Amino acid sequence: MYDLAIMWDWFAFAVRWLHVITAIAWIGSSFYFVALDLGLNRNIKGPADGEEWQVHGGGFYHIQKYLVAPEAMPEHLTWFKWESYWTWLSGAAMLMIVYWVGAELFLIDPAKADLAVWQAILISAGSLTIGWICYDFLCKSPLGETPTALMLLLFVILVVMSWGYHQIFTGRAALLHLGAFTATIMTANVFFIIMPNQRIVVEDLKAGRTPDPKFGKIAKLRSTHNNYLTLPVLFLMLSNHYPLAFATEYSWIIAALVFLIGVTIRHYFNTMHLRKPVPNWTILATVVLFIILAWLSTANTWDGDYEALEAQELTAREQMFASAEGYEEVESIILGRCSMCHAREPGWDGMYHAPKGVHLETTKDITREARQIYLQAGVSHAMPPANITELPEEDRQKIVRWYRGAGDEVAAN
């Protein structure tokens, strides 16, 4: 089992790496084309809608945009789609690896909703699917003709989803799922709307027919939504590294305000790309919103009542780790070398919240985090940072022996 834990961690690392790489490719190409389209010089004669001269890497590029087909359609036409698809696929894989396989640790919060693993996974997957269906319905409704009203309604839906996720899942999972909810909408826009509409236009152009402008209008609406949703998704995907974002009483409001920050930032850059006077008010609005986020994060409830947590019964798996040979020694090591930081009220000077929201004060805390303790402080020397509490090698080996012994018992059952 311990070898499997190491292999599984590297597998998760590989999938996360793929997710980051494809996300960079998707966001990079998306931001580039938005900036390019907004910055085109349209004061030109000819069939082109606009052109741009750019310099990069020692060469000059002359770019032209056509709303209708040029005289001869090129044989090779590059479609920007796989960056989006692979970002979503790898992100979905990460969701399954971390939050579905590790549901008892990362997804389910019994203090909020005492769910079975299958129930939590069903809510996780179902919310993403239903979210896209509802969003798509709204875009295709008469609201699609009033983009501003549609965006405001979409924001309300995101606020409701943020609140809803925080009533069911752990804080970390709630923000991650809100990001996945939004990212699913973005990729589904590409797969179900933007790409099919673009194919229809291309086929019409190749056949010499005049494309129906509605296809471009529909794709433009979805593309605009994607443009404004990108930055909030990035925040939400990174939030699980920062307990002040995910583990406070008003995390659901923090997440909602992040969407407003995404709008102010993108509006600033979109206006700049249009070569119009930049709206400096957006800078002030962004700073004010961020200060509000920081202020809201101080209203911290973390895991709720400490005594109630201590009274919770251990799961069968946690009980096996607690009863495994060497646990008493490991508990003493953790309490002596780790708990001053990984506490609900950290004792380390200048530290106000446990790193990554990980608490190691009770038997339930330690047994729930058994795998991470093994990987972070046993197999590797990642914890304590710079070995600041001087955890000796012999104690690390005790952690390894305890985990492996308990792991054999877990595997046997």
C-alpha cells in the first residue's frame, strides 16, 4: 500500500502538471486573440476586417482578419480547441483523483452534511452537468439578446452556487467546485457552441454562401463570457493553497467577489487593447474589492466547534491507523514537532492560521492526514519546512513504519 501511495502521488503530480500546461496554452491563446481582435487596425481598404503588424522573436508578423472568406480558403486552417478540451479533461481527472478518491478527507465535511462517498460524488458530478444545462438554457432564451442582464443573472447564479457548495462540502472543495463549475461552462461553450458555429461558417464560406450572422453573434457572446470568467477560475483553482481563501466563515462571499475582480481587471485590459483611454477607476475598484476579501477572511470559523470535533467517532480506516503499532509514538512526534503550526490557534509567532488548513491536534486529525504525514514528513523532508523544529531522522522512520504497518492492515480489510 505504501508503494501505491507514492505511485499515486506521482500520478496525481503528472495529471496536475498536464492540467497546468494545457491551461497555460488555453489562457495564453485566448488572451492573445482577444487582444489581437480588439487592437486590429480597421482603417484599411480591402476585404480584410482589420490588420496588425507585430514583432516577436526577431521576426515581423503581418496579421489580417477576414469576416468573410478570402479569395481562396487555405488548405490548412488552425483550430484553437484542444487547449480547452485538454484543460477540462485533465482538470476533471484531478477532481476525481483528489476529491473523489479522497472524498472522506477532502470533499465531505460531516459537520455540514454527513454524506456517503457516493452521494458526495454524485452531487459533485451532477452540479457541473446541471450547471451547464441551466446556463446554456439562459443563453438561448430571450436573455441572450440582452448580454448585460444575462451577465448579471450569471453572477447571481455563481453567488448562489458558491453559497450552496459551502453548505455541503469542505471549504477547499467548495471553492474548487465553483471553479470547476465555471470551467465546465467555459469548455462546454467551446465544444458545443463556438466550434460548431465556426464550422458552419467555414463550410458556408467554402461553398460560396453568405454565412448567417447569427452564428458569429452567438459564438461572440459565449466567447465574451469565457473572457471574463478566466481570471476568477484561476483564483479558485489556486485557492486550495490558501486557507484564508477557503477556510473562513465568509469564503463563499470571497469567491463571489473574486468574479467582480475578474470583471474589473478584464475590462481594464480589454479597453487598453481597444486603444481607448484606460478606465483607471477599475484599478481602484480592484484594490477596494481585494481589501474587502482580506477583511472578510478574518471572520474565521475553520472546522467549527473544537470540542465537537474531538467527540466525533473515528471511521473504520482512521481507527486502523490509530490502533496500529507505533501510533502513540507518532502522535507524540506530531504533537511535539508539528502541532504548534498545524493547530486551530497556531502557537508559532506571527502565524494566525494553520498552513493549508491542515490541523494535527487530535487523533482524528492525525489519522485523517496519515497519508500526507507519511509523504511529507516520512518519505520526504518537506515538513517541517527547513526542518525548523529539528525532526530527527529516527522519528521520520517511526512515521514510515507506522504508516506502512497500518497500511497493510487497511489493505487486508
